[in-house]
Amino acid sequence: MLGGSEALLQILVSAFLAILFLQSGIDKVVDRRGNLEWLKGHFAKSPLAEIVPAMVTAITILEIAAGALSAIGCVVLVFSRDSTVAFYGAVISTVAILALFFGQRMTKDYAGAAVLVPYFLLALAAIYLLASH
């Protein structure tokens, strides 16, 4: 059984990932047209220009899955201290961040890619914190 501080860290990191990815994923659903227009321009000079709609769909699914699993996992952690669902939320979060990082690098948006590094490190720490002990 985890101590109070470890359990609190698990809950907080899961809540953070839930907020991050649910907000981003829901925004892509609610404003798909706006996101597509912006991303078509962003990827216009990259090798990925022709597949922007498919990429938006894929990242939307990843973000909503990461956010939902993290949110459900956070609630489960609060009530039962079982970190399994939150762990999978963190794993999907890292996959989503890697996909975003790949896209930023492909567009040569190095500053945008660099902004993702702290999120990636947090998601990796979350995987470590949430792994069954």
C-alpha cells in the first residue's frame, strides 16, 4: 500500500493529464474545422501536408483516450488506490505527446516541439509513479 504522499502524487498527476488531454481533445471535436484550417497551414510545407485530416482524427482519439483514462483513473485512485486505469492513461498520454512532437519536428517548428518536452517528462514520471509496486 502506498503512503499518503505517493497516493497524492498519483492523484495529482492523473488529474493534470486528464485536464490537459480532455481540454485539447474536446477542443478538436468542438472546433474541428478551425483546427483543420490552422493545421493545414502549419503542415503546408511538410511531407505530411496531404494527411492532415487523418492526423487530426488520430490525435483527437489519442487525446480523448488519454484524458478519459486519466480522469477515470484519478477517480479510481481517490476511492480505491488502484492505479491501473491511470497508468494506462499515462501511457496513452506519452503516445499522444510523441505524435505531437513528431508533427512539430516535421514542420520544423522546433520551438513548438521544445514546449512538449516538459509534458513528456511529466507523463514519463506519471508512468513510473503509477506502475504497480
